[in-house]
Amino acid sequence: MLSTLSALAAGWVAVGVEQAGRAGAGLAAGVALRRLAAPPPWYLPHALQDGAPGGVLGWLGLALAGTALLLAVALLVSGLIGIFRSGGWLRSLALSLLLISLVWVPTSLAAAAMPGGGGPVAELYGALGSPRAGRWTALVLGGLLLWLLSGFAARRAVAVGRAWMRADARPFRRRLVRVVAGYPVAISVILITIAQAWMSPATAVAWGLLLFGTLVYRTA
């Protein structure tokens, strides 16, 4: 329960950080920021911008800036929590934030490959004039990145979770990853992709199950 609540809180923070980076990149590209809001029913932070950036480089900045800021913040928070030996709930929150930031790019790529998909990569495709262009390439690349990053994510989950659970054999480590990372992060990512209209609910659930299975399978 603690890990799930931490992952939901981390998901909210992750969206806020990503939107803040997007707003900053938009201002740099000449796109005015109307305000930051958290509209119902999901109450996720959202940068309301007036207009659109000019040219592909402006859209590329929007697509990459938020993700880059999210990853930098997640790594910084994870490092600080480790240095100061913080309490269990803070370590769980930092772990969830780091794992969500790691799967952000694969999720964005997979969402862009879906019919009617959204997200920063889908917006970039739209700015190029071909919303469905390269969708299979995006899907394969997203799956490959998920596979590569999940090994590191599983190791981080084991390193954090071994303070609470046994991790002296692979079955125990896999159970640990399921409890502290697999279920919580999958649920958070599913809700984020549905709330931001990146994927349909069915596709979001399928992606979450794939994320969960890959994390557990890649646990060494």
C-alpha cells in the first residue's frame, strides 16, 4: 500500500515537473504561458499555453525539455534521499519518481504509435505533417528502450527494497520488485496515460502489464 500511494504521488509530481519543463521550453520558443492548472477530474498539473512553437526545432524543444527536466529532478531526488538515509516513505517516493521518469520516453514512443495516440512524441509527428509517420519504428524503439531501462530499474528497486524484504535469491528479488516497483509504477503509468489522453484505457492497461512483466522478468 505504501509503495502504491508513493507511486501515485510520484506520478502527480512527475507530470508537474514535465509540464513545468514544457512551459519553460515554450517560453524560450516564444509561446506564451497562460497559467498552470490542475483541471478535474484527474487534477493533474497542466501547462496552458497560447499558440504553438514555430518550426520543428520548437516542437522538438517542447517534446524533450519536459522529459529531460523530469529525469534530472528524479536523479537528483534519488541521490539526495540515498545520501541522507531518509525514511521509508521518502525512499519509496524517490524510487517511484525515478522509475516513472525512466519509462517516460518508452511510454511516449509507444503512445505515438497508437491510433489516436497523444503525448509529446505524437505532437512532434503532427508538427512534421505526418501524425502516423514512423509509428512502427516508434513502437519498436519504445519497446527496446523499455527492455534496456527495465534492467537498471529493477536493480534500483532491489537496492531500495532490500531494507524491507528479503533479496537473497532471485525469487525473493522478483517478489520484491513486484511489490515495490511493478504493481505501483504500472498503476501510476496507466492512470497518467489515460488522464493525459496518451492512450485509450485498454491500450494503457496493456502497456502497464507489459511494463510490469518486463520489470519482473529483467530482475537479476
